[in-house]
Amino acid sequence: MFKKRDYTEGAILSVRDLHTSFFTVSGEVKAVNGVSFDVESGKVLGIVGESGSGKSVTAYSIMQILTFPGRVVGGEIIFKGKNLLELDKKEMRKVRGDQISMIFQDPMTSLNPTKTIENQIGEAIKLHTERRGKEVTARVVELLTLVGINEPEKRAQQYPHELSGGMRQRVMIAMAIACEPDILIADEPTTALDVTIQAQILDLISKLQDELGLAVIIITHDLGVVADMCDRIIVMYAGSVAERGTADDIFYNPHHEYTKGLLNSIPTMEKSDDLLNPIPGTPVDLLNLQPGCPFAPRCRNSLKICYEKMPAEREIAPGHFASCWLNELDQLTAEEGARYGTDIDELE
């Protein structure tokens, strides 16, 4: 059985100024551009943003499962005092799946269609533990029971195509927690599942996090998914961190225009008779990042300075940070104010 781990003070994982790029024939795609954050032991961190914001690439960089032509070009990923970027492939294999595990987006494409569930979960168990033979089978059944799969002995002998989408995702979770990792990364764990199954999967992850004392990173494009689960939330846009803080900070006191746009685009019962309020424009081209704030071309309240200079991250309140020039107007000198202006109508 699992034993709940004791919480330790401080960050178990620290990402510092992470840069990850894809080097294509068209040029360098800066998918992750200077991202920094901490993951605390026993806590849940949410990473939110639209498609292409760099959420999944950040996770792949931590796990070091990037494929050509992508690679980490700068920064540090400190796990338990060690920089994962300095480990060789053999050392990283000991970390991946054992101490840091990941649930991928689509269980149908992540699971091997030619192997039984027992073989696939058992592979990680045999790789990272001393269990063999019947011990592995017993462990697989225990894991399937833990994640709420009925008739676990029968399911262990079945193939992925014989299971429903929800069951396949539960198998992925069982595989991820098989070796009792310190950190569980869930990358869009409810993609392609219907609403009722989504809720069940999120409840399961939350229950396992509480019972096992895991640190969890949950990646999603939907702020509603992380509303009740996360202790802290990071909002990403164009490979950078736009805003970070507690769930209350993000939902009730947002200080970046992109965060506000995400929140305003969520349909609610109060706005059921109104038209949807999407963020205007299209995501930025990461091949041709322009100076200034990457969200400026889509921002309804952008200033001249937003197109010329990237705003620094400012602490709005203890633990609440945002990178937006609208928070910096009081910091501009008289010369800067005259140069950049604050009138939306004066945009060039």
C-alpha cells in the first residue's frame, strides 16, 4: 500500500529562467521564453493558457522528453537540489517515472495498443522497483483498484481499445503513480472526455494528491478546471508567464489583461443571455516575436510602451505577480510618460 509522504518546507522543484526552442527550417520558435516558478511539496500548481502558450513544452522540458528539433537552450530545473539539465540520459531515466511522473493528454495515443494494461503498468514497476512476477501483477491490481477501475484483475489483462476513454485515463494515472513519485504532472488530463468523466478524473487526481501527499502540476487551457484544485496558478502567454498567484488572486484580483480576457470569456449562468466575449485577434507568431509585451496586439487597453518594451514582473501583493505596463504607470518618469503616452487613441 501507499504511505503518505511527509511534507517538506519550501520548493521541491524550482524552474529558473527556462528557455526552450524548436529550431526549424523557418527559424527558431521560442516556445518557452524565460519561465520561472516553484512547486512546493504536497501542493497543487496550475499552469493555464491557450494552445501554443508553452504549457506542455514546459512540462516536456522538465521531463526531458523533447523530440528533435526542440531543446532546452537556457535556464535551470532544480529538483531536490540537483539540476536536471545536467543529468545524463541514464541518470534522468532514474528520475523520470520514479520521482517525477506525467499523465499525457490523450490516453489512446499514449498507451501501446499491442500490450495489455498489466504489461504497460508493470513495465515501470519492474524498471524502478525490485518487484517481479506475481508481485508485479498484485501491484497492478492494487493500482487499478486505487484509481477506481472495477474488476481490476480482468481489466489488467485487457488491451487499451477494450476500455472506455475514462478508464484509459485512469490507467494512465495508475501508471503515473505506480512508483510513488514526488511530483505528478497532469498535462490536459481531461482532453477528449465528456463533462461527467472530466469531473471524475479531476476528483480522482485531487483525492490522490491529498491521500498520497504528492506535489501536482496540472496543465490546462481552462481556468474553470483549476478553480478549486490549485493552491497557486500560473497564467502563460506566448511562452512567458503573464501572471502568477493564488487561486483567489487570479480569479478575484487579476492584474494582467490576458488573465482578465480569459476570465471574461468563460460563459456563466449570469451571462447566459449574452454573446460570448472572446479575446480578439490570434495568438502571436513565436517565429517572429516583436519587442514589447507579446499580448499587446490583442489587448484592448494597450499603450505605446506595450509595443516597444517588455514589462517587468511586478509584485501586486505578497505572492501575487503580473507583467503588465498598466501596473507600472506610476513608475514611468515624466520623460517616459511623454514618449509613450497613456492614451489608447494615440497608438501607432
